[in-house]
Amino acid sequence: MTPLPKYRPRQLKLGPLESEILNIIWDLNLATVKDILDRILADPDRELAYASVMTVLRRLQQKGWLSCQKQGRIFYWQVLVSRQEAKALEAYHQLNRFLEVGTADIVAAFADDLDQTSQAKIEAIAARLKAIRQARESE
């Protein structure tokens, strides 16, 4: 289980190119604009300018997804949360949005209508929550 990270990007919503670039950096761990551009332009049907990649990287930095370090004349970009942490944050965000719009009756009806596999997951979640709460109380 991946816990929610203590650090969270300021903005979770990403555009398609932002997501693509983020995935490239996750794959490389540390990337330059040239590294990213080379990966994207490996597809002969794609066109993208160096300046466009720089703009997207700066936007991702402003949103809180990336950090940038300069070594000599080269800028290296690194993701601040892991891919698993990002998935956990997205799931957390989606669940909260669902709970915001759903009344207790709607949420209960939704849970009641789940298939057997999903119900097993709900039961596992309930057991995990119980264990977390018991551990917290014993501290």
C-alpha cells in the first residue's frame, strides 16, 4: 500500500503533454530538456519545439510536480513525488470528490451495487482502516 505523501503538488490536474513529460521523467529519474525532446521526437509523427518542452517543464514546476537543478550549463529536472504516490493522490482526490457530491444514501447504494471483487476490496479497506485506527489509539 502506498501511503499519501507528506508533500503534495499544488495542482493535481495535468494536461496530456504535462502527463506525458512527467511519465518520461519518472522513467528516466532525472532528465534534461534534450532527453525529453529526444523521447517525444522518437515518434516520427510528432513535432515539438525545445521551447515548448521548456514551457511545460516550468508549468509543472509551478504546479509543484518538478524541481530543477542546474549543473554547469545544464538544467536537470526531477519529479517530487513517485508515480505510486501520484496514483494514490489521484485516487484520494477522486474519492473525496465522490464523497462531496454523494449523500450517505448514494454512497451506500453505490457500495451495495459493487460486484463481488469490489466488495472484497471494500472489506479489505475496512479491515485496514480498523487496524490503522487501533494502532493510532494504542500510541
